[in-house]
Amino acid sequence: MSFSINYQVEDQLSVDEFISVLNRSTLGERRPVEDTERIADMLKNANLLVTARDNGALVGISRAITDFAFCTYLSDLAVDEAYQKQGIGKELIRQTKLAAPRAKLILLSAPKAVEYYPKIGMKHHPHCYFIDTVEELK
């Protein structure tokens, strides 16, 4: 199957459209898709949204936070399962990097995508730490 995909940086995206592509990509399993207020905040506070559209329909997204100088955190990379294995995810990463060329692109892989990133040339970094709540600090 061949698709005609258009990639672009977009300033705004609807909550419903974002939730839909998250669910169609399986990333919805790991995002608060039932909490539309939180999803709206995720969109509002991201400052780099790169989309992949097929005849206007959203089929992929890269949602990132960047200072455009030192680091870009790619928080969500989602491609509709019907469009996967076509190079769309890789192109979304490329377009995200092109939008902030001086910044190092950083992401945390979803468990289902751990094998994908090395295949497209991304390097693994073993030193990542996180907390979910402030109470976890000792």
C-alpha cells in the first residue's frame, strides 16, 4: 500500500484528533487518553508539533518540548498502526530534528518500540532517571 504523506509543523491540534492517533498507534495504552483536560495541557504546553497527514487525516505525530538550542525532548511519537512500517515515524523524527537542528533530540522509548530506535540509527543512553511524584524523593 502506498500513501501520500504530508509532514508539517503545526501550532495547534485538537484534543480529539490527538487522542485518536494515540489510540490508533497503541501509544494510547500509555497516555492519559481518558483525561481530556490533561491531554489538552499536553498539547498546549508542547512547543513543537510535527504531523504526518494523509489527505488531511492525521496519521502520525511527534510532540516535543524544545529550547531549540540545546535539547529537544520528543515526548510522543505516534503513528497509526495502519500506516506503520512505511518510514513515517523515522520521517517525523527527522522533521523534528530539522525544526531544532542545534538541539540534541532525546526520547524515552515505549516498551513496544525499544527495538525500533536502534534500527533507525538512534543511540541508546543508559543514564536516565525519573520520579512520578515528589514524595518519591528521599
